[in-house]
Amino acid sequence: MDLVSGYKGMVGLVFGNENSSSNEDSYVERVLDRISNGQLAEDRRTAMVELQSVVAESRAAQLAFGAMGFPVLMSVLKEERDDVEMVRGALETLVSALTPINHAKGSKDQVQPALMNSDLLSRESDSISLLLSLLSEEDFYVRYYTLQLLTALLTNSPTRLQEAILSIPRGITRLMDMLMDREVIRNEALLLLTYLTREAEEIQKIVVFEGAFEKVFSIIKEEGGSDGGVVVQDCLELLSNLLRKNASNQVLLRETIGFDPLISILKSRGSTYSFTQQKTVNLLSALETLNLLIMGDPKVDPAKDGNKLTNKTTLVQKKVLDHLLLLGVESQWAPVPVRCAALQCIGNLITEHPKNLDAIASKFLGDDVQEPALNSILRIILRTSSTQEFFAADYVFKCFCEKNSDGQTMLASTLIPQPQSMIHAPLEEDVNMSFGSMLLRSLTLSENDGDLETCCRAASVLSHVIKNNSQCKERVLKIKLEAPMHSLGDPEPLMHRMVKYLAVASSMKNRNGKSALSSNSYLQLIILKLLIIWLADCPSAVQCFLDSRPHLTYLLELVADSTATVFMRGLAAVILGECVIYNKSSDSEKDAFTIVDTFSQKIGLTSYFLKFDELQKSFLFASKSLEPRKVLTRSTAASMAEVEDVDEDASSNQKDGELPILSSVFDSHFINTVKRLEADIRESIVIVYSQPKSKVAVVPAELEQRKGETDGEYIKRLKAFVEKQCTEIQDLLGRNATLAEDLSKTGGSESSSEQRVSGPSNRVQLETLQRDLQEVSKRLELLKEEKVKAESDASYYQNLASKMESDLKSLSDAYNSLEQANFHLEKEAKALKSGGVSISPDIEAIKAEAREEAQKESETELNDLLVCLGQEQSKVERLSARLMELGEDVDTLLEGIGDDLGLPEEIDDEDEDE
């Protein structure tokens, strides 16, 4: 067998010591021989113990066992069920053979014997069926080791074992029965089912049909809910597997036992302030399961996902929002990961659901002093020291404002500037403030490091409030902020204050003189994001932005700044583009032509479009789909339960593209918006270059009338001058449009970005190339027409040739037939002339044969006629007898019958000779 020989040869290759591997091979072979051929039962059991010990400790022994040991031990399991000790030993040895042996030293590409053994054992479906049958044995350890063995197989070869168990009758039923066994067996069976139900929809349906929901929630209740141990975590992982992307199972859970058992896990029990790591993991698992119910299937259109909407409605009716707010907002003693997960659940629960949006908007929190839930979440955004918690709370407002214009208007209506005295009031007094007052206060704090971060976080919330809402944009645009001191000037618009904070954040340095990438970088990105959302489809916002000349200058410097990140340069370029496409100004110093001309002179169009290309090539924009959510398992639970904040000192050495916070700033909707804006910006710049400026600043001297020039000559000269100018203007506009269009398509991909496209030589070369291109295009069209005509003629003559060839073949066949017939006729004529007997037929013999056949046919017909007459005679006699019984005279009745019929003349059978 090739596989066995490969196993044998692999031992020496892996460990490099032929003598050592050979010794292992021979030792394992001797022990297996004692097990299979030993006479004494005690010696065979001792050999089984020795085999298990060496396989559990040596990788070489595992390889050797895989090459020759499986048939022996499977035979023991099949034929020696009565010897419990041998069956136990065989199962324990198989578990050891499938368990990886981790050594401190070893290469990563080293062959793994446990994986190879798992692959070998899982190939035989009969082996899996045999193992499942052992679950019905009475011995505790036999069932325990069998479950461990199946779990090891599922860990190493999940797909193959899932298919095998699915094909075995009542295979899954036997595993489900183990959930009702003793605690140790139940826990092993639970762990096995979590592996079995991953990415296996058919198995998930069968497990649910076997009553998995009831059994799982019963175990969770017995173990103490969220305060339970790792068994609760396994139960919730199994529950998540059954519900993930499986709408039918979600409906079954909702319509049978309901969501109450799941919601009860979120309720606080015992000491509210006590959060062990396992309790944290259990709560995270429960929140992930809750998320599966409200996120729906990503492949289904969210507007048509009725199951998701029903789940959201039902959960809010079951007061799940209260428990989530308690965990995520009110329980500040809860671990940060739990609070973040609860906030994300709140966001997913309310997004694009009108009733749930109204529920969160009308919810109040607090015992003594109550305040709206949205105000409490805003306070978390502004005060938390955890970046992870900030983005989770910010996600709630993102979901609240998504396609919720009424909610945005409600929040924007509270944006009322506060007096300067209230701005510097203690933070504790913000409990009595409205949402807008609290937000504006945070937007107008001082410019030191801590306050600047608070301002940027408030700017993120503001971006959600005004997103895709022209009314809110206009309302916020009218907000005027007082200067810190009246002597410093008049009130300034809120937008100008945001640009000011952007410049301050860019100029801030850490102690080493380098930009603090972990904090200030994302602060700048948030403000840039706010400006992009604000300027989109809002000409008045563009006008407000351009009212201050330094704004444009700063953006140009930021785009050209080589020390800035790719994302900052790219977003700054987008803002410049918005100043073009949404510019409705009639002022010659602020119109779209001037803006394009300004950054074309300062940084060049090629360099400008290069920023878009760099942004599109970044990992966030280049990825086609979002990364899938991490599945919470035993291996990932410990890391997810810890705080995932980014440490500034550790992250300062990371590259810009590796910052984890970027994925939170650049959500999928914003990325799509930037991509759409880029296409519009390229198109608008082409249009701007194709149109003349509105005014002519210089009047040429040729327009003045010369001395001694008559009016007619003056008019004639002016007409010629105007015609010449129009022609030149049209040529220039055409060249500009062509150059801008080519440049917008190529972007910054060419290395010669510093060359000026407006040089005389380039213009002449471009015009020559255009003329050549037109001539080549005309010639190409003529050649295409000639080619079509030639192909048509060729097809016609080809069909005509085929028809003539067919006719010629038919004539040839007819001629050959005539030749053959003529040959036969000539041959017969020659034979008749020569009197040959073989050719002419024997007429007398034919006549005799015909007479004989006619005679036979006549005899046959005569016999048939006699039989018919006999049958008729019998009928006549019966009828006559019956008539006589009835008293009728038969002779009288028969008189005259047949007189008109003559006797048939005898037909001569012989024919006359011709």
C-alpha cells in the first residue's frame, strides 16, 4: 500500500536519525504483534499499555503506528467488545496517536503525524460507524475515550468526518443522546457538537430537530447562566453555530422556546461588580449570539430580510434594550470588551428599524437624575479613555442616523450655542444639558491635547448628524461660535473652527518631534471625514469653506506634505475636489475654474490625481469585501476578553496602514462615498478645462479704431479679428479638454509627472497625433467595409461551388448506374444469342412449381370450408331441434331457401398451357 510505505519512509525523513526511527518502527511492530497474536490475555493488555505510552510520547512512534497499527486496533474494537480493558486501551492509544506532540524545538513545515493519522483513520467510513456504535456501551471510559477520539478527528479532518457522520443512520442522534449522560460525558459531547456543527447546515438542522435548543438552554441554566464555567461558553458556541446564517433555525427558536432564555443570560446575578474572565467570555458569547439574530444573512437584501426585522422587533418587545443599556452604558464597572459588545448590539438592533429607533430615542437612564439614553452614550464618547469604547459608542450614533432624517433633525435642533461662561463650566454640570449643548461644548473646548481629542470625537458624532441631510447641514452651517475673548474678533462659523482644529492636530508633535500616529493621526482623519460629508451636495458649505483663503492654502500644503499619511493626503485631495464639483460661486476668485487653476499651479494635476491613486491602492480601499467577524471560540475567547486598546508607545512604530483604528474610521459607506466622489471630481475637472472663464480681463489693442480708418474697414477688421479669436479659443478649449481627460484617466501612473503639458512642442505633437489618428481611423473603416464585402462574396461563391459539386456527384452516380445496367443487358443478350442455359429460366419447371403451390392453397381452402360447413350444420341441427320443441314445422320453414343459388361449378386446378 503506497500510503503505508509513505508513512514508513516518512519517519526517517522527519527525524533525520535512521537508526532511531528504525528502532521505533521495530518496537511498535513487536508490540502490535503481541497484541494481535499473543496467547495470554494479560500479556496482550500489557502490550496495549506499552503501545499507548510510546505513542503518546514519540512522534516517530506516532508515524510508525499510523503505518501499521490501525488495522490491529480496529480489529480489537470490532471483535473483542467483551474485553473492556482491551477496548479502553485501544481507544486511548488511538486518541494518543491523533493528539499532536508539541516540542519546543521544531520547524513549522515539519510533518505532523497526528494530522496524517487523522487523515488515514477518517478515510474509512466503516471506522467512524464502529466508533459511533461504541457510544452505546455501558462502560464509562469507553464512551469517554470514544468522544475524545471523535473530537480529535473533527479537529484535524472536519469536513470528511462531517460527511461520514451525516451518512451514518442515527449517527447524530447517538451524539445528541450523550448530552443527557453523566456530566463528564455531557461536556465532551457538547465540545464535539461545537466542532461538528461548524459550517454544516444539514447537520445544524438535524441537531435542532433532535431538540438541541431545549437541551442547551437547560445545561446553561444548570451551570448558572453567565456566572457558569466553560461549559456555558461551549453551549453558547454551539448555539451560535446553529443560528449563524441559518434563517430556518432562527425562526424555529423564535417560534418555539423564544428568546427569553438567551436574554436571561444577560441579566446580572450575584455580585454586580464581580466580573471574572470566564464571566466576561460568557457575556461576550451571549452578545455574539444575539448579534447573529439581528445582523441577518449578509447575502440577503437588508430591505427584504423579513426574518431579521422580526427578530429585532421581538427582541425589543422582550426588553432586551434595557439589558443592553445596563451592560453597555450604565455598568461602568463592567469590562471594556463587554461594554463595547453591548453598544455594538444596540447599534445593530436599531439600524433602519423605525420602532426601535423611537424606542432608543425615548429611553431614559438613571435612578435619581434621569437623562436620555443618547445623552449618556454621547458622554461615553466624550469622556472614555478607551479608543475601543469610543468607536463602539460612536457606532450607535452612526446606526441611529443611518437613513433616519427625522432623528437627525431632532438631534440637530438641539444644537444651540452656549454662552462662554457655560463652556468653561465643570464637566459634572453637563447632566442637565441637552444633547446639542453638550456636543457644541465639546466642539469648542481649548486646543490642548486632551481637549482636542474630545473635539474630534464630537466631530465624529456631528458627521453622523449631518450625513446625507441638507437641512441639517444648513442648520449647522449657521452656527456661530464666540471667540474665547471678545477682543480676538467676531464670532466665527463652526466649520472654520473645525478647520482650525485640523491644522492644530497636524502641527502637534510628541516629545521626539514626530507625529503621534496612534492618536493625532486618527483625529485628523475624523475631521477630514466630517468636512467631506459636510461639503458633499452642499454648495453653501463649500462657499463657507472658501470664505477663508487660508483654508485652501492649508489643504494644498497637506496634499503636498510627504510626511502625512496616504489617507490624510487622499482625503484632503477629495475636499479640494468637492470645492470644484459643488462650487456655485460667481466670484472670480472663488469659482471652480480658479480652484482648479490654483491647485494645478501649486501641485500640478498629475500630482493631484496621484493622491487618488495612492488612496485607492491602500489596503482599506483595495479590499473588495469587509473582513468577516471573528467567531468566538475557546482559542479566541481569552484574547477577545482582554482590552484591545492601542498603546501609543507600541503603535508609534507601526506603519500607517497597520493602524487598527483606520477600519473604524473608514467604514464601507464612507469608502463608497469617496470612490463616487473621485469619479465625479475627475469628470468635473475635464468640464472646467473645456469651458472659458466668465470674464475677459484685458482688452486687446486691435479692438481700437485706427486713424484714417473708415467705419466699414474698421468693422471688417473687427469681424476678422473676432473670427480668428473664436477659432483659437475653440482650439485651446479642445486641447485643454483632451489633455485634462487623458490626465484624469492616467492619473499619476506615469513617471514624467513634472513635465508641463502646455508646452508648444507637446501641443504640436498632440495635434499631429490627432490628425494621424483620424486618418488611420478613416482608412480602418474603409478596410472594414471592403473586408465585409469580400467575406460576403466568398460566402456566395463557396455556396455555389458546393451546390455544383453536389449536382456533379448526382450525375456521376446516375451515369455509373446506367453503365452497370447496360453491362448486364449486354451480357444477357450475349447469353441468349449463344443459347446458354444458365442464363434463360426453365419455363416448364416454373409452371410445375406454380401449379403445385396453387393446388396446395386450394386444398387448404377446401379443408377450411368443410370445417365451416360442419359447424354450420351443427348449428342448423340444434336450431331445428329447438324449433320442433316449440311446435314449428322445420321443413315448411326451409322451403324455397337456396333455390336461387346455383351449385358451384368445379374449378379446374390446372391452368392451361400457354
